[in-house]
Amino acid sequence: MLSPPRTIVRREGGIYALERALQRRGFTLVAGADEAGRGACAGPLVAAAVVLPTGRRGEIDGLTDSKLLTAAARERIYAEVVKRALAYSVVVIPPTEVDARGLHVCNLAAMRRALASLAVRPEYVLTDGFAVDGLGVPGLAVWKGDQVAACVAAASVLAKVTRDRIMVELDAEFPAYGFADHKGYVTAEHNAALAEHGPCVEHRYSYANVAAASGRDGSPPRARRPVSAESDRPSVVSSGGTGAAPVGAAAGAEAMARVAAGWSTVGVASEQQPRPPTWVGEDGQMKGGQR
């Protein structure tokens, strides 16, 4: 029996080479998924999924891993991805869910939810680093995928910009921690603020430094968390694609105000209304304590 022909990834294709190789094999709709906020000890975990169009329209100048871009470049590329994508979606996971079900479980569930919420069904899926099962389509986990696959890089930009905007809004509500500067990641300044003020409801109490600052290392994460009805609200998906115009400044401000008030929602990416609240991570048990 003859083996199928090998798929050749052409080096000269750069960040678009992997998608172009898959498209030559008949997988026209290739989706990429990535997250932002795994290493942060405060704020939400954000995952995004993107399907870029084939050909020149899907090529975005300067597109690469969001961590390698300046804030201004990320904002520019974010706007281009929203404008050009055939479909995109963003999922925001509040810190309460990270504490309750564990970082890795929430990470996979968020990417799965983002991919499942795309307006078009992908024919192939590329994910950054971690394989995501249960999608019903073939897929590949790509090491440093946000640097070698355009759709994954686009997803990383959506996730990063969305999360950064949320952290800037949270900084206005919790100014003592400097969220607008370090975006909830572990820095000397952040740890100093934790030592002085203790953690707030937006911190992840399953993380070692936050648990230590709370003064009750041996208690379950939910027992340590300050009581807040808003902080227990579930995540909401926002999605869009070609033909869905970005919302205006007023609507974007309103959406971010809901985030700052405790709603874990994204309303800045498309004019579509957010879908009903949906819990994530239901396919795993808590694995707290990850860093």
C-alpha cells in the first residue's frame, strides 16, 4: 500500500509556512489557539482562537509572538487580526476558576472553549505547546507555536491585548498593586505590595507567593479568598470575524467596566453580544499550587 505524500513545510514561507503547507493538503480553515496569563499570580487567564484567511489577506505585517512585540505593535496587530480574521474568539477565566480547578486544566479548557466558539468550524487546529483533545478535528501541538504559526501568533496577540486591557482596568479598582505596570505577574514590586496590603480578590490564592501573603498557607484557595459575589461569576465567551466591526469606545469602556466590577467577560473584540455565562474546566479536578 502506498504511503500518503509527505507534507513539506517551506522555510521561505516564514511564520505562514506551516499553515500554507496544511492548506496545500486540503485543510483550508486552519485555527490557532494560545493563552495569556499562565505565569501571572493575579488577574484572569485569557485564551483566544483565530482562523486567518488564505492568501495575502491573511498576512499581517509584523505578526509574531505577542511577547516579542511592543505594546503599540500589539495594539496595531490586534486591530488587523480583528479586521481580517475569518473567525476569532476570546475566553476569559477568572482567578477563582484557576484556584478551584487548577491552572493546566483551566488552560486546556479555555483553549478548547475558544476553538469550539469560532463562527466557522476549523478543519485543522494548531495550539501553542499543549495538545487539546475533544475537538473533533485533527490538530498539532507546536513548540513555540506563537513564533512559527501565524494563526497561533494572532491568537496570542488577541489574548495578550485583551488581558492587558483588563489588568489596566483592574489597576483603577486596586491601585495599591500596580497591575497596570506588571499586569499581575510576579515582580519584586508586586511581591512588596502583597506583603504590605495582602492579596485582593483578583489574586490567585493557589499560587505560593499569594498563599504566603494571605497568611493561611494550609487553607483551601476558596477559604482564603475574600468574600465577593462578583469574583465568583463565571467566564463568558466573545467571538467575531470578518464583517463584524469593532465596537465603539463607549461600548468598549462599558465592557471593561463590567470586567473591573467582577464580570469575566470580553466585549471589546466584536459587536456581537457575549454568549451566556459558561463554566470552564469541568473535565478535571483541582490541581492547585502551580506557578
